[in-house]
Amino acid sequence: MAKIAIVGAGLIGRAWAISFARSGADVALWDVDANAPAAALTTIGEMLPELRRYGLLDDEPGVVLARIHAVERLEAALDGAAHVQENSPEKLDVKRELFAKLDRIAAPETVLASSTSAILPSAFSADLAGRARMLVAHPINPPYLIPAVEIVPAPWTDGEIVKRTAALMRQAGHSPIVMQREIDGFVVNRLQGALLEEAFRLVDRGLASADDVDVALKDGLALRWSFMGPFETIDLNAPKGVRDYVARYQSIYRDMFPPGRADWAGPVLETIEASRRAKTPEADLGQRQTWRDRRLMALLAHKRKAAGEIGD
Ligand SMILES: NC(=O)c1ccc[n+]([C@@H]2O[C@H](COP(=O)([O-])OP(=O)(O)OC[C@H]3O[C@@H](n4cnc5c(N)ncnc54)[C@H](O)[C@@H]3O)[C@@H](O)[C@H]2O)c1
């Protein structure tokens, strides 16, 4: 795997270092605070044996740790790097200044990606000469345990850079979510935000306790969602799949939310159904339901065991 430069070695920077080094990459760690990379290496050294114990590290911890280097000069970190993963504080002025600097120093073929949680890629890259090689690669914390990563292009990001970043992330064991264009919250926080909004409303209106809302997820929806998305979930909840589900159940949801909702039976359904049928033909839905139930059994058995061993 190609060399990776991690710029900003705090919580997220050090987590990315594990992800990339675990996949075989040579990783350079740099931070504006000269002590941060060494501190990160100490923390990483403590985490790796635990990952190994859970079977989540193919190589010996020492071998993985030896791939990560604390580097004093930014120039040295960027030298020969195929990809820079930026993890500075979530402040627009810091990111703007840092990306201008990265653009000046990094070789033209180096991809410059930000871990930003919520800053749009256009906001930090607009005025920069190399803006076509800049984008967001937003992890879910901690990235060495949660595979999804959001790849978000600015309007001027080169499509090849998006593809290259998604391929690199796959190589590092991640599951890229490739957005077509930027929007506040990207995909994950928009979904989480919709759920949190309703969770707050239910508690605020005295309809359910906070504990019961948590139960609705951890002992309800999230069990299926941990190995299927919401679309596959509803595809398997009606005999003829997602279209059948919408026909039967959209009315339940129709009056729950303010106007401006999507029409589930509108053109969007063609897109969702085509995507689902490409994965599971209608004739195989029954078989897939059996698969789902086995996955749920395995998950419940794991949850019971983990609760006993680690705590509930
Ligand atoms: N913490 C999370 O759960 C999470 C999840 C996803 C994405 N992110 C994003 O990752 C980024 C980093 O967050 P974090 O939680 O690791 O923060 P952090 O405070 O743990 O680490 C930030 C690091 O950046 C360094 N730094 C400050 N200015 C810098 C500069 N100009 N150049 C290089 N390094 C600099 C600091 O010394 C520090 O080590 C943020 O953009 C954040 O939104 C965070």
C-alpha cells in the first residue's frame, strides 16, 4: 500500500494511523504540536495488542507499529505520500490555512483529504490552485473499528481523485460512501440527525423516556441495521419487496412528519427498487429472509456473550 501522511495526530489522526498501518501502509505522523506524534505512538502501541486479541490485526502489533513514524517536519511527512489525511481542529480558518500549505508543499499527484465532520470541502478549498485534488474523507469514530467513511467532493474535485480515494479506503478495509456532491451533514450525520431529532421530540413531548428510546434502537431497529441498511430491511419486510412495502405501509408514516417529505412512491422508488433487485432478485427474497434471521441469531448470541464478558 502507498505511503500515507497523517496531518494532525489527535484522536482521529492516530485512529487513522492504525487503520492504514494495519493494511500495510507506511504512515508518517505530523502535528503542529511537536509532542503529539510521539504521544500518539504511545497510545497506538497500547491499542494494537487489544486489536490483535480480538482478531482484528493480521500482523503482530510490533510489525504494525513499526510502519508508523513520528515526523518532525511537514515536508518530510508529505514526501512520497500518495494520500494526506488531515485531522486538525474543526475550525474553518485552521483548515483553510493548512490546506493552502499542503497544496504548496505536496507533490501535484498527492491527494489531500480532510477528516472534517461538518465543513464542506468547497469551504476550505475554493481559492486554492490544487483544489481539484481536495475532498473530504469523513470517518466515523473510531475509524479502525467503524469501516464506513464518507467521500465528499467539492464541485471542482476531479472525479478520478474521488475514485482513487474510494479505492484506497477499500484497500484499508473501509467501506466508502461516495457522495455525488456536498451537502451539510453529508450522509451519516443527516441520517443520525433525523433520528436524533425524533428521539429528542419523543422525550420532550413526554411520550417515551430516554431509556426507552435507547431500547428502541439497541434492542430494536439497530439489530437489523448492524448488517443491513434501512432499504434492505424494508425490502425483506413485505413479500414482494420494497415496492410492496411502500404500497402497504407508507400511509403509516405519511402524517407523522411536517410537509416537505419525500414521496416514497414517486420516482425515487424506481431508483431504490432497481438497486435492491440488483442485489436480491424478487425470487430470492425468501432465502434472504432466512439469511437475515441467521444473522440476527448470531448477533444476539454475540451480544449475550459480550454482555457477560465485557459488561452491559
Ligand atoms: N472526534 C471525533 O469523533 C471525530 C469524528 C470524525 C471526524 N472528526 C474530525 O477530525 C478532525 C480532528 O478531530 P480530533 O477529534 O482528532 O481533534 P483533536 O483535538 O483530538 O486533534 C486535533 C490535532 O490537530 C493538531 N493541530 C492543531 N492545529 C494544527 C495544524 N494547523 N496543523 C496540524 N495539526 C494541527 C492538534 O495539535 C491536535 O493534535 C476534526 O476536523 C473533526 O471534526 C472528529
